[in-house]
Amino acid sequence: MLQLILGFLFAAIIAVAAWRARSLSRSGAWGALLVGTLIFGLGGWQWAVLLLAFFVSSSALTRLFAKRKAALAEKFDKGGQRDIGQVLANGGIASVFAGLNFFFPHASWTWTAFAASLAAVNADTWATELGVLNPSMPRLITTGKPVERGTSGGISLYGTLAALGGAALIAVLAGLVRPAGNFWTVTGIASLGGLLGSLFDSLLGATVQAIYRCPQCDKETEKHPLHTCGTPTVQVRGWKWLNNDLVNLGCALVGALIGAFF
Ligand SMILES: [Zn+2]
């Protein structure tokens, strides 16, 4: 009970700080309070280290090169405030495994699943934020056809290296602060889960994710019903219900399942 209360207080401090720094919207801060309380309160300090590494590194990358990114792709011109949908898509699966750790305190699969899930969303976030800086146009993961920067399912050298770095950061930390097991096993499993999870994200983005077009800007976008310019967007491909948040949730879930399985 004490750990849960401390977890709540720690999560509240971080949620308020991130909201004031404009990394989170108001709803995003409520989401972070929930995710943070569960992970800090039911997991413990090791779990907090991984969540903070994801949160701090992805928020920092969103801000880094913000001007250059705004000039390169439309999806970066909103300042990068995460809302509750994005927070739960990225941290929801990890919270579930922190909860399972409470019921199975001697299991090792809860930790590897948790770590692999965060490695996957971290890889995806890093790839999105840094991939747009790639000097040439990205190529669609399924067909290899060059596509506009910021297109879902597009991959590039910078993006792929960023995904490797994002997964490795979480995986190495997971190995270093592991509650049980050996460093290389934990790090290897979390890296694998992270990379395959972010690969799954790109595959969904290139195939069945709902993609829209803004008739005003003549650009492909994930935004619906309104584009950032305020114009209603029209669907051009994918399953209508499969929005970007659900794709990120899928990325986190694939990472977690690989982490739990191995
Ligand atoms: Zn527009």
C-alpha cells in the first residue's frame, strides 16, 4: 500500500511537470498519472527507471530539431503534446504487465514482456522523430516505393537506426536493473521484442491502418476528422477503425507477447 501511494505521488509530480512543459496535454497528464501509478506502484523502482527512460527520451526527441521537422513533414507542426489516447497506446500494455507482476511476483516473464513492450514503443517513437530527418525520401516497407516524409509504413536508414537505438536503450537498461535473470538474456529478449514490435507498426501503417488525405494541403495524413489546417480529411486506404493509437497499441502488444513468450 505504501509503494502504491508513493507511486501515485511520484506519477503525479511527473504528470504535472510534463503537462507544464507542454509534453502532455491535460488529458495526457491524466493518462500518465494512471500509467505511472500502476507501473511505479505495482512494479517498483526498476519499472519506474524504464518508463522514465521511454518518457524522457521520446519527449526530448520530439522537441529536438522541432523547426527542421516542421519544415519537412506536416505531422510535426502541432508541438508534440501527447493526449490520453497516445499515452495509453504507448504505456497501457506495459501497465498491464506491471499489474501482473503484483500477482506473479516471482515470475521473470512479466519483466521481459514489460521491457519489450516499452522497447517497441520507444523504437517506434525514435524512428518517427528521427526518421523524418533522413536526407532522402523514405520507402514503403511493403513495396519499396518512395513515399512522402511522415507517411505511415515508410522506412529509411535514419529511421531504422533510430529504432535500433530506441530499442537498445530500453533493452540495456532492462538488463542492468533486472529484478531477476541474466543481463544478456533480458537485454536480448527486450531488443528482439522491441524491433519486431516496431516492424509490426510499420507493416500495419503500410497496409491496413486508416490513412486520410487533406484536400486543402494535398497531403496524406493520419489525422481525422480534421487536418491540422482545419480542413476535414477523407479516407484513402486502410480499415476505418484502425487509427494511429491502435497501431501503437499493436506495436506495444507484439513486443510484450514476444517478451513473455521467450
Ligand atoms: Zn490540410
